[in-house]
Amino acid sequence: MLHFELVTPEKLVRSEDVYMVTVPGTEGDFGVLEHHAPVMSTIRDGALSIYRTEKGEPELLAIRGGFAEVNDKGLTILAEHVG
């Protein structure tokens, strides 16, 4: 499982283990699975697609701006605004 955290300047919005997250990067959408190579990207306004299981339907969560970081601990999204 991929450890996923979603943070805004005000609070920690989510911290959970999921199957995959698709992120609206400024250079295009990208999917992050467990063991993804380390990467940092800026985020454009759009929606995160959060997949809890491999074949499940995604939960869509609107975000505005920020950064995504993938490292050996998982995926962290630092969003300017969620919702």
C-alpha cells in the first residue's frame, strides 16, 4: 500500500494507506503507486483521484495549487486549498 498524506496550510486533511493516487501535475496528470520513484511536482487546480483498492472506484477530491512529493515514505500533497 501507498502511504498518502494531504496537507493544507491549516491542517492535515488525510493520512491513510491507499492503492494509488492520480495527481493533477502542472506538466500533466501522473499516477503514484507504492514504490514509485522519488519525484517532486507542482500541482495545477484539479482533482485528486484516490483509489483505495486496485479495482475500486476512485474518490475525487478537488484541490487548488501546491506541490506533490513522492519519496520512500509515500506521497505527500501540500495543497493551497482542498474542497
